[in-house]
Amino acid sequence: MIDCLSNPSWINPQIDFLIFLQNIRLGCPDYIDKFFLSITVFGEFWLPTLICAIAYWCIDFRVGLYLFTLESFNVFLTHLFKMLACVYRPWILDSRMQPSALAVPFAKGYSFPSGHSAMSSSILGGVAYLIRRKRVLCALLICLVLLIGFSRLWLGVHTPQDVVCGLTLGLILIFGVNQIINWAEENKNRYWYLMTIVNIFALISLIYILFFNTYRMDYLSGELLVNPMKAKYFSATVYGYSFGIINGCFLCRMFCPFNPKDVSIKRRILRGLLGALGFILLSKFVFTYIVMNTVALKPALLIMFLIGICITLIYPLIFTKCKRL
């Protein structure tokens, strides 16, 4: 156990469970860890965005709007809770923990709640909710969500409370956001009120994260266990992206709505392929050269905001208003 930490009593049984899984994991071949690591990709930031974007550009505008709103609310709340709780990763809470070496580079910052669990349960769970009449596909998506949550435990990067709370947050958002969108759809002007409320909440949360929260500064052998400056930077950048996503969606809905079904399937496929290729290349560049290099916060925020706007507003304007292109 790290000397500077005292864990609540309810953490110890969870650590015991993780150590039980760890003993099984250490006796398994490496490809099992690789399998679970590949599963967690569905709960990361970029793949859910691609799922939302394909739905938004190519399948149904309303479905894409719902999924993108889910994603943005998820980012705002998950990172706010992470920075409020400041819960350390399991291997920091207990020195007996040996997380998978493959997963540790992707498990930086604070632990509670599990962002992978929250994102997968909101986006994949949201898709399952939309296609709930197709029981087989719905069941497969729910199983995938649960498998992603379990993968975080298997890899040793989250405690059960992190995963359960992440899954619960996603589940609440699925039904809450559906009610919000239904309310706004009754009168397009309501999107102004919704956009204003969301922006005020997100802006206050971001200001609190950056300037008004007092973060834990625990050291081991002279090194910070978690660097709050890096955690704040990452939270701020994804906040900037989500600002762009949700504002772009609402502005597009109010001023330039489009129906993907108005064009041929061939054109929708081309639209999706070009958009996905552009998004993958751009996101890889931004993550590698901006986020990982911790470029100054203001430029990083602006760039992430512009990416969000491009996905939900600029690209749709290109393929709806410039049909020749």
C-alpha cells in the first residue's frame, strides 16, 4: 500500500477482487490481454465519435444528433466527476496490483468513474435502445458494453465501483438525453434554450476544473502519483471538442437540417468513407502532435473545438450546400 494514502473500507474488497482476477490473468497467455485491450477501443473517445458521425452523416440526422448529444453530455459529466473525486488508479491504491503493461499507457489520470464504461454504455447502449425491437442485435450490443466494463477490471486499470458508476451514468444519459431531444424537437426554438443551458453548465464546469478545484498532490519517491496539470489539460481539450460537437449539432438542426435519406445509398457510402478518412487522419494528427505534446491550452482548446464544429456543421454544409462537390 502507498504510505501516503488511506483507502476507504469499501475499497479493500474491490482490490481483493481485482487481485483474484489478476492471479488468473497472470497465468494466461498475452493474447488474452490483447483481446481485452482491443475490446476497450469501443469505449475510447475516437471510435464512438466515428459511430455517431456515420449515423449523423449517412443514416439518420435525428439519430446522429441524439448520439452526439449523448457523447457530449458523457464527456462533460465524466470528466467533471473525475476531477471532483480525484480517485487514484488501483495500482496506486494498493502496491499488490499489477495492471496489464499493455493497458497502463492508455490509463492515465484519475480513475473514477470509468470513462470507457460510461462512453460505451451511452453510445453502444444508445444504439441498442434505438434498435431495441431487433432483439438479437440489441442483446449483442449490451453484451459488448458489459464486456468492455469487465475488460477494465481484467486489465487492472479500474475498480468495480469505477465501472459500475460509469455504466450507470451512461444508462441514465440514454433515457435523459432522449427526453431532452424529444422536448426540443417539439419547437426548434427550444434548441436555443438547450444550447444556452448546456454551454453555461459546461463552461462553469471547465472553469471550476481549471481554476477553482484543489487537487491532491501525493508523492512517491519524489514523484507525483497523478499530475493534476496533465489531468486538467486532457479534460479541457475533450471539453473543447465536445463544445464544438454539441454546438455544431444544434446549429445545424436549427439552420441547415438535412436528411441523409434524400440521396442515394452510393452517395451516402461515399460521404461516410470520405468523412471517416478525414476524421481518422485529423484525429491521429491532433492526438499525436497536440494532445500528447501538451501544446498550450488555448490553441489546443480552439483546435479541438474546431474539429467538433467541422464534424457536425462544416462537413454537413459541404455535402448539402455544395452538391457538385
